[in-house]
Amino acid sequence: MQAERLMLSGNLTMATVTALYKTGLQLLSDGDLLVDMAKVVSVDSAAVSMLLAWSRAAQANKHSLQVANIPADLLSLANLYGVAQMLPQ
């Protein structure tokens, strides 16, 4: 079974992640998910939280979550919060 692909773009901030979060949860309840962040312009801490929550949902549903092209600013925030190693790769 091939993973569903979710292309993210634009700003991943507190103002925008709620709808994306729900979409990701739905996709993860159905199967494996590959998230591509190549077109993401900016992020805040909400993006880090969203990825961590998706990771927990994937584990709970026994599905895999992979994230490609994680932006440097997201990795920087994750390192600042001490959770970079918890992000799906």
C-alpha cells in the first residue's frame, strides 16, 4: 500500500494549522502518510505541535508518517524546544 501524499504550502501558523491538522488526522486514520513541506513559506510553534500530534496519531493508528523537505526554521524551532529528535523524518 502506497502512502497518501499531503503537499503543504504557504504559512503554517496558529492561524492556518487547525484545518491542516484535521486533514492530517483523517489521512492518518486511513493509512500511511507522506507530508511534503517543500512549498512552506513560514512556520511558528503551531507547525511543530502539528507534526508532533500527527506523529502520535500515526503511532496510535499503527501507520507510518514521513515528512520531506522540513524547513530550516521549523527545525530550528524544534531544536529550541528540545523536540527535534521527535519529529518524523
